[in-house]
Amino acid sequence: MKFGQHIQSHLTPEWRKQYVNYEELKEMLYTMIGNEAASYTDEITGLTVHSVDTQVQDNIFIELKNELQKVESFFRAQEADAQFKFRELKAKATGFQAGLLQQHRWNRILRLPRGNVEVLKLAFGEFYLNLILLQNYQKLNYTAFRKILKKHDKLATSFIGLQFFNEKVQDNYFYTSEEIEKLITETENVFAICLEGGDKSTAMKKLRVPPLGGERSHWVTLRTGFFNGMIFVSIVVIILASELHHFCCIRTYPIHICEKTSFTTLQ
């Protein structure tokens, strides 16, 4: 499978415009050497040396800089949002186990810890999926830049692309950041400790994400739709429960304290 097809089958549909425009850049590369009549074969290496349109070449690197800025900006925004959501989910998970449910009005009204924890598990699953997609976003874009620049140098018989890659891409934040990897580990540990009684194996089975690519987009849509449906049902139940709360006394269920296990040392 060519990389252009690979990236199309593995990208996240909702983020399609935020990926490197690989196909457009590739077309620009072939436009750069469009004058085949000016090409010749190097007698020493036996390689075909193309005549390069320097104006098109300059435009390619301008576009590469714009694409790099687009990818980095999108990734930074998504990463910041993920950090915020993780803190929120972690607080709810630890709060559920540590008797802090009073901080969340909907939990206090329902007084149904088991039902609420299932909704919370769904929220963790959706968040975990998003982290995996972000990690995939990093890898796909890094590979796209590397392949485009390698192709440039092959066609232009130069090392300009390699220089750009080493100076601009290799150390760019969207690729060097390890925050998403850390969030994935932390999410697995919090989910296992607070919502699955410390059972990492069971937790990973529930968080598992199918291999990316192929029919993945349909599975993602189905999972997201199911999660949103559960949230809607939960809101309806909460509203009804709040009305009933004025007419009957609901016995408070005991809240179990989360085991004091480090989120970073769970095996």
C-alpha cells in the first residue's frame, strides 16, 4: 500500500484537514521537475538528474513550513484539552471511591453509585480512544514529513530536504512531546485502580482499541455514538431522579475508599 493510501485509511476522519496535505505536496514535487527534456543521467552514479524549477521548490518549502505549523498548533491544542479532561476524569474516579461524590451534584442526587460508575467507565473509554488517536496523529504526520522530504531529495538530487527535516521536523513539539504517552499510562492506571479494583488485565480488556485502519472509522463512530447515547440517557435519569428526590427519602449507599495504590507503580 502506498503511503498516500495508508494515511487516508489510518487518519481520524474528524481531523482530516489537520493532517499534512501529503498528496498536494507530492504533486508539487513532480511539478518541480516537470521539464523531463532537461533531465540527464549522471555518468558516474547512473542516476537520473532532474532539472529543478527553483520557484516551485521554494514554494514547496513555504508550504512545508505552513503544514508543520498547522500540525503543531492542532496537536498542542488537542494535548492541552486532553490534559484538562484527564484531570477531570481522574478527580471523578478518585472522588467516586474516596467519598467525594458530593462535589458532583448529579452523583449525590442519584445515589446510584453502580450506575454512575458505568457511565464514568464509558467516559474513560472514550477518552482513552482519543489519546490513541492523538498518538497515531503524531506518528502519521512525522512519517508524512519524512517521506515527502526524502522524495524531494531523491528527485532534486540534493540534501535540502534532509536539512529541513533535521532542523524543523525532527525536534518539533508535535513529535517530541511524550505527554500523550504519559497520559495513556496514567489513564490505564487510574481506570484499573479506581474503577476495576486494581485489576489491570480487566481494565486493559475494557479499554482496548482495535488496530487502526480499514474499518476503524466505522467502529469509532459506533463507539462514540453509543457513548453519547449513554450520556443522554443518564441526563434524563438524573432529571427524573431530581424530581423524585423531593418526594421520597433515598437511602445512602456506602462508598468504598479507593486503595492507596500509586497510579504510576501499578503492574
